[in-house]
Amino acid sequence: MSLGDEHDSRRTEDAYSTVGGTRQTRTRLPEGEGADVYGGARRPVRASRSLLTVVGVVVLLVAAIAFANRGDSGGDEASDDPKHSGTKPTAASGAKPVQGKTGGIATGFPQTEQGAQSAAANYVVALGSDGMYNLSRRHEIVSTVYAPDVAAARQGDLDKAYSGAEFLARIGLKPDGTAPNGLTFISRFNPVGSKVEAYGTDTASVSVWYSALFGLAGEGSKNPVSEGWYTNTFQLKWIGNDWKVTDFTQKDGPAPVGRDQAAATAKDMADAVEQYGGFTYAR
């Protein structure tokens, strides 16, 4: 999953994109002795391309199957068809956020369009978290956000995708899915907005636009934390008085033009992720 062509030392690679292209974002590295970004280890372009191809499983959240069939998913992505032109943009509504929680994940969303949007946004966060690399936590996440029959059918594939020794080694993790000593593993998806593509009595199609942080922060890291932008379209079904995921598709972007800002040091990045908690997303 690489961002394609040659770039100078002031450009960072997108740690997630599977589609070739060139990002015009520039990142100014920290100045001064000992201030090399994430331990001073810049990734060779070719090595990172091999790594990022594997990270595609992560970007597609919990879908090794969807990753394999990604080339056929274009027709299922969020559409620009005029019938969706009346979709309401994400905006504060004053509606009371959900109170329920299962395994640390917001649950109990109302059977409304807003409820479906809130469910999809919260599920993006859960499925993009570092918990997906821990066996017991992964099972808990999948059983919470997916429809029961879908979770049962995919669990084996998900375990294989997220627990493979080769996969974990190539993204810098130990065989048990934890980060090496002195490094902090960061996987966090941050929803920016959502919209309803289709809505019925007990089904909904919701697109969520989000940014993604992924990598290892720490001295000597060869996979420094980088950012990507994506849109996932979730197919939801009303099951057991809550919205559950039955399927989804993903596409790159839309990605904003990055500002010419200094990249954070390894310590600052690790501290930020540990000190700033996530949100329950609700309109």
C-alpha cells in the first residue's frame, strides 16, 4: 500500500493507501541533534512498499476477504448519484449520546438515521484500534460490532490475518502482537464526518470519512507513525435492538493538503496517543 513515486526527504509516505499515486503533502522534520523523527530511522521506499502492502489488511479493518477482493469493490463504494444529493451533512443535533457500552465500545444506538451514523463512526474507531492485534480483545470487538452470523463466519479469517507471524513482523510487532521494548504501537482511526447513503426500517448504508494513524513510535523505529485518509461505507442491520455491521467497502480519501509542520518526535507522538483518549461519536 504505497503512495507511489519518488519523493524528497521532506515528503512522508502514506502508511495506508493501496492505490498508486503521489501525495503532495510535505512534512518538515524536527531540527537539531538527536531530533530525527521516530528515532531517526527513515524507511527505505522499497521496504516500506512491501510493508504497506501487508498493512492493507489493517486499513480494511477486519476484512482479509474484502482486501483480497478490493479490486471488485469499486461499484459498492459511496456513490455520487443524484439520489444521494439530499443527504444531510454531519452536524450537531443536540440528540442525547448513547449511554450503553459493551467491552468499552459504545452500543445501544437508536433505530434512526442518526443512530446508524453514530454506530458506524464508533465502529470505525473500534475496528481500527490496536485491540485488533490481541486475540481476546479482537474477539470481543468483532462480536460487539458485527452481526452474529457474520462475526462467526469471519472470525477464523480475522485471527489468521491479524496473528500471522510474518504479517506482525513486517509491521514491527512481536509474535504476540505487542510492540518491541522501547516502542509504542499506534493504531487509531479518527472519524471526521458521516452521512447516510441509504436507510430503511431495519437496514442502513452509512459512509464514514476518517483519518488514520498507524506505526511504531520510539527510538530506532523503522515504521514511524504516519497518517492516511479514507472513507468506509458500512452496511448495517438492526439486530437485537442495535445496529450491527454486515459488510463494508473502502476507498482512499478525500485527503487534505498537509501543512508545512514539523513532525513530532517519537516521545511526543507516543505521549499524545497515551494521554489523549478517544470519544464516543454521536450527533
